[in-house]
Amino acid sequence: MLAEFSVLPADQEHMSEDVAAAIAVLRESGLRYRVGPMSTSVEGDLEEDLAVVARCHRAVADRGNSRVITNITLDEHRGAWQSLDEALRHVEEQLIASSNR
């Protein structure tokens, strides 16, 4: 399962230190993840994904932020495992195919 999430400290103008705290949690988890400019994707089963997102949320909240908003999108493809790399590869294949038309 893939999960995409963002953790937003609502009382901060600059978030890089808070993002770094969340990334530290991801590194410790051992799960595969990919950081984007506005969100992060993680690859695991449902329980792993939800648990690590909750820990990231808590890590940002525990940095003294009085309000933290976390958004999560889950992509569950039952009967088939799709990794972060596979998801990107499928899009890239479609881009190549459409440019060859």
C-alpha cells in the first residue's frame, strides 16, 4: 500500500525544521519513502503506513506547534503490491507512449 501525506504546522511560516523532524521518524521506521516538495509518500502495509504517519504528526506537534494538520491519501490495490518505484515507472511509461503518438 502507498500512502501520501503532509504534516503542516499551522502556526509556522517556515516548516523546514518540522519537515526534518518528520523525515527523521521515517528514516527510523525502515519503510521506503520519497519526499516531495509538498508531501511525502511511504510504502508499507496499512498499519505501518498509518503508524508512521501518526508518529510524524506527533513529532511535529511535539516541537512546540500549537496546531498541526495532517492530510493522508491511501492507495490500496488489493491483490497486487505496487511500490513507489513501480507507481512512478507506470507514469513514465505513459508519458513515453503519449510522446510517441
